Amino acid sequence: MLPRLPVEIWLLIIDELGAEREYDALEACAKATEGLIQERAIKYVPDEMTFRTQEEVASIELAQRWEGPRKVRIEGGRRPRSDERLPIPHLATFASRLAGKWFSLEELIIARAEWRVQDLDLPSVSLNLSCFASIRRLELCHVTFPSALTFFRLVCALPSLNSLSLWDINIVKYAIDARTLSTFPVLSALKLNSITLVRPEEFIGDRPTTLASHSTGLLQWVSNIMDRISIERTTLSLHTSPWCNVKALKLWDVSFPTVAAFARLLGALPVLSKLQIQGPCMFSKHDFDYSDVPVIPGVFMSSLRELDLGYKCCLCSDPQSLDDLVAVFIRTGASDLLNSIHAWLPLSLRTTTSIDVAINRLVEHAGQSLHDLRLRVISQDDFLLYNKAARYVGPSTTRCFNISRNKRLRHLECSMDIARKDRFHIDPILELLHRVTSTRISDFSLTLHVMDEVVPPKLWSSLSELDVVLSQAVFGKLAKVRIQIRLEESFPHNLEARVRSCLPKLDARGWGILWCVLMASSESSL
């Protein structure tokens, strides 16, 4: 029990403990109190700490029982320039001083750093880092490693690591020798199941001037190892490789010399189930040669179930490269196993461009395995600005995006912008719904971003048509319909009632099936 002192006195005590960095005492106060005193104590206990020098690490009081922050950043130097990577001898100091003491540490970030052999003894650093059993996430940004072996040994040192994020990683010696290959069976014991190549916008501070400065080179190196294993017939198998447990791969840009090289990367991830490509896809040479990929029957991309092609991927990719990407999934049979596809389409959901054709081809080949389809519309202004190279399909082949082959769809989601200048309003979505053949759809979501200050009058009649379409027998298992309308300004108080009045058949099917979400655009983003 804490002494009964006036609140003002306790606040002064808390401030003094905070100034002295008595974190264990502050945590004890936080657990024993509530209200203002508890809030003040929690405020002083850091959730994240940054170390730029050995002196900063040495200043940590080891006598405390505090179990450390949730996140630690190790940065090279006090004020490194954006293009500067400085030595990080304080990583060794941090690992040796706090190993086995900070049990709350979940994330380690190393940024703007150069790993030098003379500063960091790899065996001792690895041994000390292995004591941080609580670290589950490792983020490397602007880091140079002397060799691939050093990079993998660092990753291997964290026994509970399950998420790895990379941005602008440079490895001086990419050579694949026997010593490197011998470490792979040890690395296969890792719990690593997610790899992310961080998109530039997600990182605070200076950003790369070109997409080429991203870490795609590391992925190319991974695909090259696949070739080495195949050629040398080593005893190393996919299931004893460092990435044998990776289930999720999130990429920003995909820049490879050939599409076959990218296919080999995917083939090197035997249990990959989720692939996200958020940025542009570019291959120097086109035309996918199936013979260039060492396909292992029953293994090659056999676990891939979810494919997410982000806004920039669909908008900024070279059309031929997007065709090649789709060809990889189709010709290797991976598309036949996809359960979920998320993609962005230009203009009005009508098949008028090469982007639509490529994505629709993928959806059609997914066939009856596809359960979840989410289609979002690229704004016309963005499409004309960023993707002038997209090829338009002639009028004779123009048709609505076709999902008639997907007879086991369960979830369908669409979104688009609505403005007075739009010619079709939500007509393309109505056409899409008319082509539904799946009788298993239980969840339908529609998001409309109204770009004008007022709701276009035709929207009300369009919603009435939507009510009729969703009341057809093919949608008999609908259990949830979510209509989200986003306005540029705040919405009128009677807007939800107006929306429901346009959907009487859905509304009559019982409370809960129809969800209307109305918000100003500043409250949320698509």
C-alpha cells in the first residue's frame, strides 16, 4: 500500500523518479495507483528507446528490475546524414549488457548502419542476442553487411523471430559458398513466417529517390540460391532452407531481370500462403519461359492461397510485366488454388484495358477455388496520369469484368469513386453482380466515395437497382450487406434513412443483414 499523500506530492515524486529514469519504481507506482498518478507514472516509462553510441547504452542502470521497453532502435552515429551508414559497435554493448535482463523487448530496429567485422564479433554478438527470447520482429533499414553469412547469422541469432522487415539492404559479398549453405539447416529451425520489403512511404525520414534502391537485390540472391541448389544437387532441400517457414511475403516493388527469376523466388518459399505486391512490377525481359523454373511437383507454390495486388502495382506496373506476372500463376497451376484475390481496376470495372484483361484472366483461372474477391476502382485521374502506357482493348472485345466461372464465391467486395462527371455511376458493379453464378455468397460489401459536395441524384436509383439485384435467388444465402458511403463533407442527418429507403427488400430481410456506414472522407480512408 502506498502512503496516503496528497496527489500533488505524488505527482512531484513521479516527476523526480522520471528524471532519474527509475523505471522499475515508476512501474510499481503505476500498478499500485489509478487515475492521474497512474497516467503520470506510465508516461515516464518508455515504450521505445534509441541508442546511437556506446555511452548511451552504458548509461542504462542494470540494478533495476525493469524488464525493458517494447522496442529498441540501434542507429549508426548521433546525427548521420541520410546517405551515411556508420559503424554500430554499440550493438555489441547493448547485447552483452542487457542480454537476459530485458524480457519485454519485442522489436529490434537497426538503421543507417554498417556492420564492420572489427566492431562486432559475430559469434559473441549472436550468442548474446540469442538471450532475447522475447524479440519477435526485426527491422533493418539502410544497413550494410560484409557478407550474406553475416546477414543470415544475425537473423538466426533471434530464436523467437517471426517477422522480418527490410529496406535498402546492401550485402558486400553475395557469394554462395559451402559455408553459407551449411548454415541453412540451422536457419530452418527459425520461426520466421513473415518477410516484408517496406514500402518507402512507410518509413519516416529521407526516402530513396528511385525504386531501384529497394532490397529487390536480396530477393534476386535468394532466387539464385535456388538455381545453385538445383544445379549442384546438394543435400539441402527447400524444407531445410532459411525461408522454409515463411508464410507471408509483402513486397513493395518487384524488379527482376526476368519473370522466371521472380518465379524461382516464389518457388523457394515452400509454405508461402499470402503474397502482397504493393508497388510496380517490372521485368527487363518479357515472355515467361516455363522451362526456366525448376518446378517441383506438389511443392511449387502449392500453399499460396491469398494474392493481393495493391494500388500502385495495378496502376504503375508495365502492362507486359503484369501479363507476365499473371502467366506465372496460371502456367505453374498456382492460380487454381487461390482462395482470395484483391486487385485494383482502372476506370469503370469494364474490361477496356490490358490491366483489366490480365486480372480478369487470373480471376477466371482461379475458378471454383476462389472464395474471396475484392475489386477496387482506380480513379480516372490517377489512371490517365500514371499509366499512359496501358493498352486499351478494342470495342469489339469490351465486356464486363467476368466472374461467372467463380461458382464458389463467398465474399465479394467492390469500391469506387462517384462524381457527377462519371458516366456510369455504379452501373459497372450492377453488371458485375448480374454475372454472379455462385449461390454461396454470404457477404457483400460496397464502398462508394462521393467526390462531389452533394450526392448525385442517380445514386438513389442505382441503389434501388442494387436492391433488386441482391434480392435474386442466386443471392439467397446473403447474411450481411455492408454499404459504406464516404462524403467529402459531413453527411446529412437523414442520409442513412434515405439509403435504407432505396433498399427496402434487403432491409425487410431482418435487422443485421444491412449495415450502412456513413462518414466524411476525413474520418477514414479506403
